[in-house]
Amino acid sequence: MSTKFSNDSIIRASEIGEYVFCHRAWWLHRVQGLESANRAQMDAGAARHIQHGRAVQRADALTRAAIILCAIALFFALLCALALIFSVT
């Protein structure tokens, strides 16, 4: 037996945060259907979160690239050391 939920019965993490911050604002939005008067500021905040997320992804990619380059450098350093140790003079 499958149970179907409407969008109204699902509580998202952002709604919990909104309720914790101000239960009255949550009630006005969720029950009364009123939108925030600070819509432009909320949109700017969402855009800033997207921008920050991209910066975090770039930093993660650069960190991975640095680790790979260090591993390659270590490999060649070991290769040179072995060549010096086993070289016939």
C-alpha cells in the first residue's frame, strides 16, 4: 500500500529553520500564505549562497589538483633518487 503526500505535508529543513527563527513568520507563510516583504533581500541571499557554493567547489577542485600534483612530484623525486642510488659511475 503506497501513501502519497502532498507538498503541504512535507516539511523541509529550511522551514524548520524558519520556524526556529520566528514561528510567527513560519505560520504567516505556511498557514496564511503570505509572502515575506523582504523578497529582494531573500533572493539576494539565495544568489549569495549559490556564489559561495561555487567558490567552495572551486576550492575543492584546486585542493584535489594540488594533491595530485604533489603525488606526481613525489613520484619523480623518488624516481630521481633511485636513479642516483643505482647509477653506475
